[in-house]
Amino acid sequence: MSSVGARVGFRWIPFTGAIAAVYAVTTVMLGNLGYSWLQVRISEALTPLPFLFGLPAVIGLTLGVVVANVFSPVGLLDLVFGPMLTLIAAVLSWKFSFRRRLLACLYPVVVNALGVSAYIAGIYGVPYELSVLGIGAGELVAAVLVGYPLLRALERIPVARLEDRNVARENAQKGDAR
């Protein structure tokens, strides 16, 4: 068994695949709404999931962005940097949210607003600051206004019996929205 397989367990593979599939299908289904300097990727509501589900959610989100960005009109830049930025935001939400759900939801907003805008602004010929506002607003809608309630709902139902469920339960018990 590989080191990742040993830590995560192979029973997580379907869960990871489901996150990737939902992310990719939702993004592609909404078309240009998810690929411009003014975007709302509703699939970004899944970005706080590493707070609860750890590494499997990190991997699922990253793979989902890879698949979604294959269809991006932005091309190779989006295919390379989009997943990298998602990986950074997902790891921050997983490892550095300090048991604060809202912080786990805000990492994707900040990382994507600043990072995606670095290459999207030039492609669409808009000022970087305007792109940061456009992408940041869309991320805020998806990751915080939709993602936070999703995170709260998932904490209340037995979505899956996970190896990290005790850690997730501890995170949920320590402080509400902190």
C-alpha cells in the first residue's frame, strides 16, 4: 500500500472521485460563468470540504479543477495554475483553519481572487484590481454564502464514516463559526 493509501485508505477513492466529478460537472455545465474575470463558479462551494474531510477532499477538489479547466477558454494557464491555486487553498482550509469554519471558507476566496486574477486579467484585458474584485465577489458567493451553509449541513449528517471523522467531530464541537 502506498504512503497516501496507508494514511487515507483506499475506501476514500470513491469519495474523492465524487468530489472531483461534482466540481468538474458543475463548472463545465455553467459554461462561461466559471471561466472569466467576472465569474461565479458555484462548484467553489465545495472548497471548504477539506475542513471536514481532509486529504481526500483536497485531492478531489484539485482533480475536479484539472478536469473542469480542460474545458477552459483560457487554455494552458488555467489548466496549470488553477489546480495549483486550488491545492494551496484546499491545504490552507484543511491544515490552517484553526477549527474556524469561516476561515476555511475564506482561503479559497483570497487565494483565487489574487492568484487567478494574476493571469486572467491580462488575458481578458482588464485591470488586475478589477479582476480581483470580480473573481473575489464570485468566490465569496460560492465559497462563503453557499459553501459555509453546506459545511454546516454536512457536519450535522453522517455523510460518511471516515477515518478522520473523530477529528472532524472535534473541529465541529470546538467553537461555532469562529
